[in-house]
Amino acid sequence: MMPASHSATGFVPLEPEHIAVSKSKGIKIDWKDSHRSEYSLRYLRDHCPCATCSGAHGTEPVKPEYATPFQMYKPTLKMLGVEPVGNYAIRIQWNDGHDTGIFSWEYLRRICDCPECTGEVR
Ligand SMILES: [Zn+2]
Ligand SMILES: [Zn+2]
């Protein structure tokens, strides 16, 4: 668990102010602390937090697109739908049949790929 180190004053809950979903491009989130995150489809799919994709059962995460000679038959990655889970997460349904990945706000913020979050601020 994270230590509760935030101060009582000025604390902004880690929640999206606005979410923009493009099923063929990705997701953009404006956070309540005025941070902005952008996630491409491929980035989200590669960071699917479910047990199957993260290899939680002790198996290596499967990346079939690098192993199969049939990748030309692989359809372009798309989201079929995004549905809210409670008020803390979203569940993404992919066109490859996968729909068990639940992306919590906390997780999405953690995988934010912007220069500020990845430590590449100049
Ligand atoms: Zn998954
Ligand atoms: Zn960020």
C-alpha cells in the first residue's frame, strides 16, 4: 500500500476530470489535479493489468505478434467499448476478444507516459 503522505490542505483526489475515448486511437485523460495523460491503443493493450497479460500466473506474457508468421491476418487493434467500473476504474473491450483488463485511475496514472511522469523533464 502507498503511504498516506498527502497533506490535508490542497489535496486533489486522483480522479479524471474528463476522459476522451477514441476507439481507434486511444484515451486521453484530464486529471483533477490538472495533469494530462495520453495513452495510445497499443500502449494500453501492452499495459493490460489483468492476470493473463501481466503474466501473474508465472508464465511469460505472450506477445504473439512477434512470434507468428501470420501477423498480416491480425486485425488492427481497436477498442470495442469502454465501460466504467464503479467510480474507480474503466474496463476496456478489445477487438481481439480480450475484455478482462480493468484499468483503475491509480493504475492509469502510474503508467502515464508523459515526460513529467517518466522523469524526462528538461
Ligand atoms: Zn489482459
Ligand atoms: Zn503524466
